[in-house]
Amino acid sequence: MGIIKSSDFYDLNIHALPDYADSPSRMMLEAKYMGYSGICLTSINPANKFRDTDITMPTPRDFETYTGIEIQADNVSRLNKYINRSINKVDIITVSGGDEDINRGAVEDGRVDLLAHPASQGKPLNHVLSKAAADNGVAIDFNIDALIRYRGGSRVRILSALRQNTRLARKFDAPMVITSNARSHYDLRGPREMMALGMLMGMTREEALHALSTVPGSIINRNRNNNRIMDGVEVVQ
């Protein structure tokens, strides 16, 4: 209980204006109220372009807002193009997965921070992709809307795939993060509820805690290092 109270929590995949209806300020205030130390406001649009957020109020005390983009691509060539275009423009680069080729392209590229929705088609990652994620420092995203938005057989298949992803991430020590993929303030969930859903996806309590605090915190700190080119590669002055 004390560990939870003393931890800094982050949700690294939240969508707001101009892509969705709620303002960045509304999302920021709601997340702060729920107990988060920071959020990533992630652009998601057909053009795969970062849209700067218009925050009309001062950032609350002990809270930080980061910028991101969730790249959607139908082939690896376009994925690489969009990644190249996004470097140094955002704090967090996320790839919207599900397709096996896109999953592979994402986890093999150390410039990618998160692979989101890897089980969206009801298929888990395999051993090769899980190891690649671990080797390249690409976090596997366990977004809770996969459980909230789907019903019936689709939900069962996705939950089964997510649990398999948890087992593989644990085996290869691949980083795991839990995000809301929130499209309005109604989609946001507090850290305790997010941890509970992470445990439903097969995580231990400690893994769920790290997936909301330590892992996203390390991604943020890593990307603040301006000398970083990709995981394990830095410019030495």
C-alpha cells in the first residue's frame, strides 16, 4: 500500500483535441486528480502528423505533460517513413500494432518507445518478437480499452492474447506498460484500477505497478537524453 502511495504514475497514451473532443487541459486536470504524475498527449490521425497541443492553463504542481504520436501504417516502408519524420518532434513515439509485419517493424526499431494494440486482432506476439522488444527497449503496451470496448468472443480472444504477451514479456524481460488509450476524460482510469486490469491481463501486482510507474518513467528519462539515437546508441562528445 505504501509503495503505491509513494510511486509516480504515468499514462503514456492519451488522446485529446484536435484529434478528439476533450481539451488537453481537461485531460490533464482529470489525470492529476486521479493521482498521476504525468501523461503523454498523443496525436493520432490519418496523416500521422504531430499536432501541437494547446494547453490553456498552467501545468499543475508536481505534474508533467509530454507529447507523442501514435503511428498507423499499413506496411513497414511507410512505418519507417513516419518514424523518421517523428524523430525529435515528440517525446514518445508509439506504433499502432496488431498486424504481424507492423508489430515486427516496431519491436525491431529502437527508436520506437511503445508498441500499442499488439493483440488487437486477437493474436499474441511470438517468442521472436518478444525477444526483439526486449533487445531494442521497445515497451509492449497493455491498453485497458481492449477490455472495455470489446464484448463477447472478441474480448475473450484479445484477453487470451494479452495474457500470452504478458508471459512472453516476463520470459524475455521485455518492458511492459499499461495505458488507457483514452479518447475522452470518461476513458481515464485511476492507477489502482489500471493495476487491477493489468493483473486481469496476467501481470503480477508488482509487474502492474512497474508498468504504470517505473517503466514509463524510464522511457521518459531515456528520451530526455538528447544524445540518444536509439536504444544502446549515443553520441559521445
